[in-house]
Amino acid sequence: MIQELGIQNTNDIEVLVPGIQIGNRSQGGSKSEDGHIVIRGLANDRAVNFFQDVSGAVYIDGVYSDKSYGLDQGAMFAIERVEVMRGPQGTTGGKAAIGGAVSFVTKKPTAEWDLKASAEFTDQTTQQVNLAFGGPIGESDFSYRLGLSRLTGDGLIKNVGSGPDGDKPDQLIYSPQLRFTNDRWDINARYSKLEDKSTPRVSLVIGGRNTEQEFELDSDGNPRCEFDPETQATTSTCTTDQNGNIIYYINPFFGLGQNPAVVDCPGYNLDGTRDPGFPVVCDGEDLRLAVETNAPMFRRNTQEAITLEAHYTLNDTHELIYKFGNRDTREQNVNDADGTSREGGGVCSAIHPRVLSGELVAGQTHP
């Protein structure tokens, strides 16, 4: 069924299995877990709550993992079957399976030679090549299997600034296996390594910019200032510089030009307003998948996994099974925080934290 239905990742499982949903793919990293699993409406949002236990348990070759990261793209190519158990699984899934459990079982080496390959090219200019092969090692009781997956491509979100495009894939997965079988023993050892050097997804700003006002405006349309902490509770006096002039918040979009995502949308003005008769949000056909950033955006994710599964046959009706596994997932994601192509440096304002602390002086130039 995996092959006939063209299942490529966990999103495809979501479409086919009632009562299961896969969470949003975020930038990744620690609490922003990629693709947490929701079963029958039960899940924990890792982007908000910082803990490891989740309501939908994930198992890879019988070994528990608190993350579903690494199961997409080429990893699904090596999956033999997927088992979805809905509802509380206290005996089969442990304490983390209140909503249910999902078990991924990889294909093991056999005594028969086999070769499987696939290649995919999409209109988003991505290329993915998968290869898996294996068979017996001579006349011995050993067999092997090796899986390889490579995903590359252009970025999904065009960056018109000096930074790289967003959501540009660059992923490599390889997984060697070694298996020993005889009349009593069936032992399989598997190692897998994932290296992800892609760029993270970027938030697409779909509103217009006010590029004409030098200062931020309050709800009444007046320049917004920082209140003096000593008088904020009573008179809300604005902070002033050494000459007694009020210090206003600088509009970060001043002089930058229109937001590149809506530059083709009719009715947007450079002061951030929209002409009467147009909807609040630009029509989808006019939106551009474009941002304008300059910070170095990158993803440096790695994952190493080791599993060992041993079966010993006692007699015709009983066997002993031992499973061991370790998964080490490390994620590092860097994005452009301000979402603009502004360069750092300038004249220090009187309300800058390092000026208020006395480290810098208002009016001085600093990078």
C-alpha cells in the first residue's frame, strides 16, 4: 500500500488514516517540534509547553522517540509498514500514548537480492533521489541492506534581499543494516544518519508597509514615544534627549519600499493604507512568495540513530525478544529576526537599553 499509494511522508499518512493529524512544520529546534502527532484530538503543543512527553507516542523499530523529526522525505522510503493504534495505549505505548501510538517499522535485510530506486522532480525545482539495495553476504548467515536518500532544490520563498531563499532543501540520509539469522537467532543492527543543511521556512508578511512615516504612530495617528519609567504611572511623560527633545520610536520600514509579497497587489499605498473597495488581505493570485531579508539564514540539523533487535526462539511457541535503541537529534536554526534588509549600526537613541544602562551615550555612532 505504501508503494501503490505513493506515500512519501507523514503528511500522506494523515490523509489516509482517520483520526490522526500531523502538526505544523515550524522552523524546527527544541520546543518548536516539527510535525507533532495528534490522535483523536489529543496532543501537546511543543511550541508552547516545554516538556518531552507527548500524547501520541512514536516508535521506530520498537524503540520510543519523543520526536517525529527525521521520518519525512527519504526516510519513509525505507519503511516496510506503519502501524497506527488509536485511543489510549497504556500497555503498548506507555505513558506517552494517551491519544494513541504510531509505530514505524523499517525494512530489514533478507537472504534475497533486492533493489529499489526512485527519483522525483517537482515544479518547485526540487530533486529527490532514493536508493535501497541489499542481499546475502556470500554463503554465510549474514545479510545486509543500505538505504540512501538525497533531497536538494531551490528555495520555496524567494528572497529579494541579500539573504538566501527560504525553505531551500539540502538533506542527506543514509542507513546501513546488518542481519544475522540461523535456526535460533535473528539479530538485526541498524544505523542511520541524517544531515540537514537547508534553509528554514520564513514567515510570509501579507500586509502592506508604512514606508513614508519616519516614526511609529499610536492609535490616534501621533508619533509614539517611550514613556519615562519614573512618570509612566502618573503623567506618562515622554522620554527626552539631552536637549529636551522628545524621542520617538523609529518606524523600521521607513524608506524600505513596499513589502515584496504584496508589491503586485492592487490598492496598497506606501503609507500602509489600502484603497477603499479592496479586501483587507490581498487576493492569493496576486501574492508573491517573496521576502526581503539580509541576515544569514541556515539550518544545521543532524540525527543519528542506532537500533538493535534480537529474537531467540525457545521452542515452537515461545521466543525471547530484545530491543535497544538510541536517537540523538540536534537542531540549530537561524533566521532574520526583523524580517527586513536593514543593516545594523547608527546613532544610539536615548531609550536604547545600553544607553540607559550607561554603557553607551545617546547620540554616539555605534555598529
